[in-house]
Amino acid sequence: MSEETKAKEQPKKNPLQKLKEGLDDKEEQLQVLSTFVRLGVVVWSGFILTLNYVTIPGLGEQERIDPTFIASVFTGALASFGLETAKKRGDGTYKADEERKKAEAANGSVTTVRFETGVRIIPIQPRIDPISGKEIDPQTGRLT
């Protein structure tokens, strides 16, 4: 009986509150929120682009818009998820396939090596101050 009473007393939580409780860290919450916003932008821009090319029966003639801006927003939002759209060239081939093959070939044959060493510059002959005639310390630049 007590379990049923507790269940009735707790108010129902919306999906956003459940998601917030499931994620402990603020960064995780912001990351999930940004993913949902990007996904919303992809869906919105895809819907607008689709409406530009599809006629809806019973709606009559609708005014066509220039899809350039919406297409660039759509492409940018897809790129934020790591997806890349391919451009069709005049000969029927896609540009992204050729670039991907070149990148795979280049990455297979190139190795990047990074060396971290301390460098000391030591002159072969000691520098002499022309005024005092004393030797100049190569590390500090002061007279010795």
C-alpha cells in the first residue's frame, strides 16, 4: 500500500526532466541539448527543401523560394554530424568519392613523427664585448 501511495504522490515528469536526471554533468546535458538543436535544424531545413520540390494536393499553387540558403543550412547541419554531401560532376561521377580515395591513399603513405628535445645554442667561439673586452655568457647575454 505504501508503494502505491508513493507512486501516486510523485508528479509525472516530462521527457526533458527525465533526461536531465539521467545526465549528471552539465557538459553532458549541454552536449545532448546541442545534438537535439542540430537535429532540429536538419529536420527543419530538410522539410523546407522538400516543400520546395513537392506539390501538396488541395493547396493550390504555392510560391517557390530560392533553396540556396536553406540548402547551405542543411549541408552545414549535416556536416556537424560528420556527414558530407557529394556534388555530381558533369560526367556523372561524384566528387566526394574521388576525394575520399585520394585521402585514403595519402593517409596510408604518410607518417607524422614528432620529436621533443631541448635545444641549446652554443657558439663555437666566445663572443667578446668590444668596449670592455670581457667575454659574453651565451646563455644569459651578460658579461662574465
